[in-house]
Amino acid sequence: VVSFKNSPKHFRTRLERVMTRVKDACEDIQKLPAKKKPFNPFQAVQKAVNEGKHPDAILYALGVMADDWDKVGEPWGYWRGVLDKNSRNLWEKENTERAEGFKQAIADLARSPDLFAAIGLTVKSIPGSGPSRSSPGTAGG
């Protein structure tokens, strides 16, 4: 039986949040009846981590593999299909959420008068922020 006991640190770090559940899912799959083409879930997970697949997608794909085992003809192809699709979707979702949070933080900062004070500026000292040359009441036009 293969395990994650002596796995490299980068592997444990990337999967830390779901490590126990991934290990349990791999062990469950190993107990299922063998297929014509052998499928080693521990090897599949290691490869997925090395390729930068999303940890939640790895866990999800293992669950789908176990649930659909009787319907799965070629396990490696099935694994890749479920894993790749879900990993892309989850990374995209996380990146979108991160970008939206960043945009909101920038917008909040831009509205904050403390921002200008923190960097030693006043609204008057920012080029283009004062009255325009053509405004009434400015000397020298």
C-alpha cells in the first residue's frame, strides 16, 4: 500500500487543508475491484499536485472516481477529465475572487483621505487636482 507518509514537503503543503480526506479517498479507491488498466490513486494525486491542480479538485475527482467506479472503463482517462475540468474552474473562481477583492481594496484606498496624508500629499499638491487655469478667480489665467 502506497501512502503519503514520506511525501515531499511541497506535496504536504499544497494539500495540507484536505490531506486527511485525500488519503482516505485514495485508500477507499485502492479497496475497489481492479480494472484492466491499474489505477494507483496515490500516484494520480502526486502527479496532480506536481502539475499544480487545485486541492479541492483533487479531492472532488477522487470522490467521483469512487462513486462512479462501476461505470468507469479506463480510470486514468476518467480521472484526468474530471480533475482537469474542476481544477480549471476552481482556480478561475479563486483568481476572480482575489482580483475582485484587490479591486475593492484599491477603490477603498482611493476614497480614503488617509491615503494622501500617509504619503505626505494634500489634494492641493496633486497635479491637476487644483482649480483649472481657466477658472474664474485665478490670477494669471
